[in-house]
Amino acid sequence: MSSSSRRPTSADVAARAGVSRATVSMVLNGRVEGTVAEATQQRVLAAAAELGYTRSALAISLKERRSRTIGLITDEIATSPFAGRMARAASMVAAQHDHLVITVDLSLRDHTVEDAARLLAERQVDGLLFATMGRMRGPLPVVPPGIPLVLANHEPVSSGADERGEGAELPPTFVPDDYGGARRAARRLIETGHRRIVMLSGDDRSVAVLEREAGFCDELADAGLDPRMVKAGWQIDDGYRAAARLFAGEEPPTGVFCIRDRVAAGVLQAAAAAGIAVPGDLSVIGFDDEDFFAERLVPKLTTIALPHEEMGRRAMAALFARLEGEAAGGDAGLVVVECPLVERESVGIARGR
Amino acid sequence: MSSSSRRPTSADVAARAGVSRATVSMVLNGRVEGTVAEATQQRVLAAAAELGYTRSALAISLKERRSRTIGLITDEIATSPFAGRMARAASMVAAQHDHLVITVDLSLRDHTVEDAARLLAERQVDGLLFATMGRMRGPLPVVPPGIPLVLANHEPVSSGADERGEGAELPPTFVPDDYGGARRAARRLIETGHRRIVMLSGDDRSVAVLEREAGFCDELADAGLDPRMVKAGWQIDDGYRAAARLFAGEEPPTGVFCIRDRVAAGVLQAAAAAGIAVPGDLSVIGFDDEDFFAERLVPKLTTIALPHEEMGRRAMAALFARLEGEAAGGDAGLVVVECPLVERESVGIARGR
């Protein structure tokens, strides 16, 4: 890069236009009020354009005490295939409000949420969105005063004695209805006539596992059926192996609800290898509705959608409602967002067999 | 949020500590030099801590003419499952240099790269990284003067008469060696004894398709074999359907090279449905090495890795080398990054059949 390409300053604009820096400032800030001749104004604007001079949004921010940026604090959201939808929808709303997003990924350094919030506060962000990749429960993050906070996928729980006292208000918090989604999945299998139904669950104790298992079990219990639960895991090969064992065992299921679309993909391959037709002999239902995945499996996967796009959109909208003093009208407190059923081709009427 | 939670100013700190704003400024900027009594310093620091006052990084930026932020311009990189690795590796290097990343996703508004660069220049970013999700060729983006630019996955091509003249220097540009990777995949199938080899390619004319097809065809030609090419598509079901047709046809292949891991996943399922063992009867090799995918297929997929992590890391390092005036030592011009073979379980010695 040549030395002539250093970033131009308002002094450069002034020199080129043959005026003072004060005049440049007045013209570029639109405060001319008859004090600067029309020809001079044109000369300043032309000089600024020729030099590629950009006004400093930072200087404007300092005056207004608003930076037109939102801080997004995440845990690896950028590398998660479907939680990216949440970040994207949130960024879209920010863009509509002429705000940019500065992202701090906690996994990149040994940052706590509090560290990240302080770092972003120093950059004068107007508001903070803390969004985790997976659904979590944890303490309410403490952020610098005066900066509105909204949470997505992270549900604050009080840690016994609440240090913040009675007055501590829950910020708008958006979580998916994992429990209701799992009930919906089980109901779909029951209402299509299935009685031998198994859930292939995750092999951990995450909030998603606990909520989805509870929803599945409650729905089966309400129908007078015994729930059967297999701790499989979260990946394609986990689903493959668990399904292969079920198919080889006694009383193989006719309906399988999977903790995740990827597990369902493994079930579909294991069924193919065992000569079991889906949905003819076996119905399979997933969870997530992962982009370019569930709808591109063979057969196309019926699943429960994680509402990440809606969560990201509503979370950012709630943040702007607070920034604009409309808190009363927007979402507040804990908002549990519905996980809808997406009907495709992998669930069919149960055959007696 | 209560009105007492407005963001504190240095005036608030001064009032609480019972000193002037100038004293607050001197203490918080570490410029006390014996002029402020130790007890007063402690009082100011305590007041700032109690109020949760954060110094304005923007004010510091204005003085230093550096904002300690990097602008990342992308096209949906946030929602791409594996290109996220590139953004993450780049952000990691920025974090090591104490810089934050402001992301502008072109798909969120009708932005051109130039619009985004101008928007980020107004925020005084120190440098710009333009990274596209898929490999592309296009004109060199024009960015405001004085801001170093680095490119990843986007290869600038001159548009006939170069408007920028002879002196226009190519910024550091990082692209994957798709051609070499495809040769490596074909070579692996050839050296394990396969002669009936098919490539399942994408159904478009993207740079990745052109380069990978050329690499595949050249490697087979060098081995005296006729390349067979099927325009399948990029998704799981595309691979499934194309493979099912091949298995039902005459002279089914013993080796399949897929444009992408997802296409290979469809081939594995189609093979399972047709009773074809992988790698016993059929060898399959993918491209991408998508996270939590290739290594979790059944069998684990042998594939060619897209070096997105290395590209992101080296691109951001090249940007900081320029910022720190070390351009001569770092990467420059077009850098083609190797796509290595990742050996797993899906390629075996060819059987005569």
C-alpha cells in the first residue's frame, strides 16, 4: 500500500478546498445556516469526495452518547449450523434500525459474560444481546449499568438468596418450548396409530434433553402408553447404532422420536440397511429442522422446528423497544416460543405388524 | 429498567468523589504525576467502581485514530455450517491482538461490498476482511483509502482494462486449492486399485465445481482412465438419487468422488438400501470435512478438507501484519491453501467384480 493511501483527515479536506477546518466541520455537519457561501460548500463536498474522506461515526457517537452498535455475546454461535439463524435474524432487525453488531464469542478467550459485557460497554454499545447456542440455565449476567440487556436461549435462575434483592427485574428472555415440541412429536406418532414408540435421546443432562424427555413421557402417559427411552447421543452415527440395536431386538418400535435431526438421519440409514421402509414400516420424527438437512433427507424428515429465527428477531426487537423507551409495549420477562411441527414424509399410519 | 440505571458519566464520578472532572480524567487516564493526592486517587477509583463507570473506548479511539476493531464483510457466512470456521479463526487472531470484530452480512440489506466498507470506515475500523461463504471470482472491491484490505475465498479478477492502472496491487487473498484437492481424491481411489470411478458433481458452474471437476478429470487422464461425471447437486438427497441410478445401471462404479460430504452421505444411504457394502464393495470419498458430519457418518467418511480455519487465521494475520507495517514479512498476493486428504473408513482396496 503506498503512503498516499493513508486515511484522509478533515485537515486534508480543508487544505484541498482552501478553507479552515471549522468550515469543513460546519459544511459536513450541515450547520451552515447562511454563514458559508454556496460555492464554498460545493468545494468542501467535492474535496471530501475526491479524497474519500469519511466522517467519523465515533465522533458523532461521543456527542450523542449512542454508537449505533449492538453487542452480541455468544458461545460459539458462529460455528453452530442452525443457531446461526438466531444471530442472523437478530442482525437483520439491528440493520433495520441502522445499527451494526459487534460479536464477542466467549469461546475465543477465557471471557465470562461479565468480561465481554464490560469490553462492549467500553465500545459504547447501545444494548446487549446474550445468546447461547444451546438452551441453558444459569445466573443472570451482571452488566454495566444503563445498558439494556436481552437474553436468548439462556434462562436466568436465581441462586438461592438473590443478591439483587426483590427489585431485580428479569430482562426479556426468549427460550424455545422444548417440552411442548416433544409433546407435539409424540402426539403425532400416537394419532397416526403408533403404540410401540421409542425416543432416542441425548446422552447428557442438558436442558434440551430434560425438557424433551419430559414432554415425550408426559404425552405417552396421557395416552396410556409406556414410554421407552434410549440414551443414544446427538450425532448421525449415534442414531445409526441405536436404531440398529432396536431393529435387531425384541418388539422393534414402529415409531421413533429423535432428539435431533442428525440422529434421525442415522435412523434412516440403519432402516435402509435393515430393509425397513420409512414411512411404510417405520415412522421417524426429528427435532431442530436444521437448514438444508431435514428437508433434504430421504425421505424428507417430519420434524419439530427450533424457532431460532423468531427468537433472534423478537429478542432484538425487544432490545430496541427498551432503547426507544417502549418497554411496556414489547415482550418482557420469560417468553417461551412455540416449536411447531413441520410435516414432511417420514411419518405414516401405523401398520399392525 | 429503573431511571437510576442510566449510564454513568465522568461527571457522576466527579460528584460522588467530590472532585473536579479534570481530576477524574487525570486519575482514570493514569496521568497523576504527583499532582493528585493518593487518598483522592483512591476516592475516584472507588467512585468509578461503585457507579460501574466504564471509560469510553471511543474517546480513546478518536485520540489514537485507531478503534481496535476489524470489519468483517461476509455473504451469509454466519449461517454456513463450515465457513463459520473461517470467521471463528479470524476472530480468534483479532482477539489475540485485542481487537473486536464488527460483522456486516451483505445478505441482510441490499449492500454492495463498497457500501459495507464505507459503513465500516465510518466506524473507524482499523482494517477490513472480505470473506465469502463459497469460493468466488469477481472484481477487486474498492474500499476507502488508508484501510488495509484482505480477501478470503474471493479471488479478484481484472475486468479487461484495469481502471486502477498498473500500480494496483493485489491485496493478500486466500483461496482453497480445490483443484489440487480433487486430484488428491481421485489419486486415492486410483492407488487403491479402482478403475470404474465416477464423480458426483454440483449442478452449477461455481468456481468450486469447475476446479474440482478439472482436478478429477486431469488425475484420471494422467492414469489413462476415462473420467465419468454426473451432475448431481449439493445436498444429501441429490447424492442418494444419483447413486441409486448408478447402482441400477450398467457397469456400476467401484469408486465415487463426491463434490461435498453431504452428497456422500446420500451415497452411503443409497448403498445401504441397495445392499452394497462400503468400503467392501464401494469406496466413497467426500469434500469439505464438515464439522460433526464427515467423522460421524457410517462408515466414517474419508474426505478432502477445506482449509477454512487456516484461511481465516492467515487472512487475519496478514491484515495485522499490514497494520503493524510488516507487510514485507507476511503473506502477500494470491495464496492458494492446500486441501489435505483426511483418511477415515470409506475407501478400501478395489475388488474385481
